[in-house]
Amino acid sequence: MSQEQMKEVFRTVIEAAYGAGKLEVLDDLFASDFVEHQADITPPTLAGVKRSIAYLRNAFPDMNYTIEEMHTDGDRLWARLSARGTQRGTFAGVPPTGKPIAIMVLDECRFKDGKIVEHWGVADRLAALAQIGALPKPAQSKS
């Protein structure tokens, strides 16, 4: 698989599945023995990834993802993305606030035989929680 093909697969995951909610496209892009390593996605399978995407799309139905950087080396792809959306559904137990968020996401994928076989990811969910007002405000010092 060429480096450009790996990038195209990743773009399709982000644009079609995460951006447009077309979860069925993932079936052809992920290996049957795919393993998810992102801690908040359970089960650590393609089914877990689909469930996570559906959850995020419910919480932030207008979420837009922009691939800021993407690099490949051998069978690996790394990407830095920005994500922007408005909280219209429950997120992390917080009812809809109507507040916008803008966060950074880092992804690493390993490919084999033209499909994603492993994924590691970090989405700045702490920033999302802060932006929707779900975190306590820091105490003001008395000086």
C-alpha cells in the first residue's frame, strides 16, 4: 500500500464516517481483527469505534474535522486534526449547552494489506469539557 493510499483511507475515515456519519464505509477500511488502543473507546474493536462516532455525532452533530498535518512512515500514519462543533446532545453526562468547542486530536494508525489494523488516538476532551462549562472554575487567589 502506498503512502498516498494510506492517507486516502484516513481521509475517508475522517470525512465520511466522522464528518458525515457514514459508518458503513468503515467496514471496507478496517481489518476484521482491528484493535483500538484509545482508552475511551469500548469495546476496542470496529464496533466500539462506530459506537464512539455515533455518540460524538449525537453530542456535536455539526462537528467538523480538519486534517492539519498527516505523515506516513512504513506501515504507520500520524495525523493532527482540529475539530469544531456545537454541543447539541449530552456529552460526558453534561446536557446540551449550545456552546461551541474547538479541540485538537492526534491519531496514529497501523496498516496491513490495505486496511487499518490498529489505532491510537488522543482527543483533547478536557478542553471540550472546559469549553462547555463542565469543569469547576479555578479558585481566585486573594491578593
